[in-house]
Amino acid sequence: MEDSSTKIDVEKLISYSDDLVRVLKDKRDIHSFSQCLDHFNSLSSSCNADFNEVQALLQDYQKKIEECKQKTEQARSEISADAELDLLQGELEEELKKEQFLEEELR
């Protein structure tokens, strides 16, 4: 039994090898294969160039997003500081009015 299955596998291998030899003997097939390989290499190179360009653009946009986030945070902190100053100014004016009112009452 084992000899027949091995024999079948060897026969399939020989058949496959014969087919491969016939394909490789045909110069048109080799030429077509060479052209396909050239096109593949060209396409691969083009894809790599596009990938590198897109990656550079992505990094540039990520930088710009970070800069915008930092500017936004800075503006928020300035707004908070301005709002706090306005609040303190209002409290100061209120206290000054109270002081004037108390001075007038004391007179």
C-alpha cells in the first residue's frame, strides 16, 4: 500500500516537473513573466514612494494638530486668567463701593 501512494506522489511530481520544463522552454512565457516581474517592481516602487509621501504628510498633520492643541490650551489658560482678573476687578470695585458707603455713613 505504501509503495503505491509513494509511487503516485512521484508520478505527480514527475508530471509537474515536465509541465514546468515545457513552460520554461517557451520563450514567450519567460518574456511575459519577465514583463510581469518588471511591472511588479515598478508598481512596488511606486507604492513605496506613495506610502512614504503619505506617511510624511500624516506626520506633518499630526505636528500641526499638536501645535493647535497647545495653542488652544494656551488660549484657554489666558482666558481663564483674564476671567479671573475680571472677577477680582469686580470684587475690588464692589469692596470700594462698600468702603465709600461706610465712609459716608460714618460722616
